[in-house]
Amino acid sequence: MGKLRFAVSCSSNMNRSMEAHSFLQKRGFNVESFGSGSQVKLPGPTPDRPNCYDFGVATYDFIYNDLKQKDPQLYTQNGLLNMLDRNRRIKDMPQKFQHFSGKFDVIICLEERVYDQIVEDLQTRDTNEGDSVHVINIDIQDNHEEATIGALFVCDLCAKVCFFQIIFKLFFRFKYHYGHINMGEDVIIIHIIIKCRAVFCCPKD
């Protein structure tokens, strides 16, 4: 069994998912990041005038230069240019989850609305018998500070998921070779499941 395939998704594949993508990639995880919204949306000069771009068309580099041309002082001050500079070092452009046909073992959504959109999309896809994916939601506020804190939590979660995958793999391999020995299988599995559930509980503010 190879590395687990992780996906992280926010709405626009800009802040929260890219921060988590960056952290996970640096730690050696097999990860992709996505947005699930209708468009890539970034704050504009006023709340009713966001900057909107189409998935699959606008690159991070294009958006960076577009905002820099519009108002370099504003978008430097609010951190968008710095965020986009980080993003373009990781990949070319924002990706929409609904346009991606690849498969993952674990999908981590960073907002409840994103979770609903991704689950709805997965339910419409043609799947092979035996295919499975774990979809987890962690609500993270869409600002730079919370994105960093959330990315650290996501990294810890992914590390624990990988750890438990190894434990299960070793356990069943051991059981295959020594099946005649009573190892208290139910107790061990229940203990691991309880630990997994504890990991998946995101603390509330």
C-alpha cells in the first residue's frame, strides 16, 4: 500500500486550502488542494465588490499581477499579494474539486458548506465497487491567522490518520501469519477506533 492520497478543500483554493497544502507538502504528504465554489473570490476594495475569477482559467500569477495593478497598497496591506505569491510557488492555478476526476483516500473540507458541496458531487460520480473515501470537515475561519492555525491541526490529523493506517496494516498482517493466536482483536480495533474518533473532534472556540 502506497502513501495515502489526501485532498484539502476550501471555497476558492486560495487561503485555507493552500495554507494546508503548503504545510502538508513540506511534511512529505501526498496532497492536492481544491476549491468547491462557483468562482474564485477574493476581497475587493469594498465588501460588495469582490475580485472574481474563473476556475481553470486564471492562474495565481495572473491574479497576483491583476491585483497588483489595481491597488498594490491595498492588496499588500491585506496580505493578498503575499498569499498569492506563496500559492504560485506551490502550483499553477486554483482547481475546482468538481472538475477533478482523480481519487483520494481522505478529503478534508475546511468549511461546512464546502463539505456539503463535495459530498453532493461525490454522490453523483460513477464509482467502482469497493471504492471508498473518508470525507472530514474542519471549520476554519477564512483569514490568514486562522488558516495557519488550521493548517497545523490538519497536519496533525493527517499524521494520525497515516499512523492508524500503519497500525491496521501491521495488525492484519500479523493476524494473517498468526491467526491461531487469540489476540483480542475486538478490543484492539475498538481501542483504535475510539482514538480515531478523538482525533477527528475539532475543538470549538
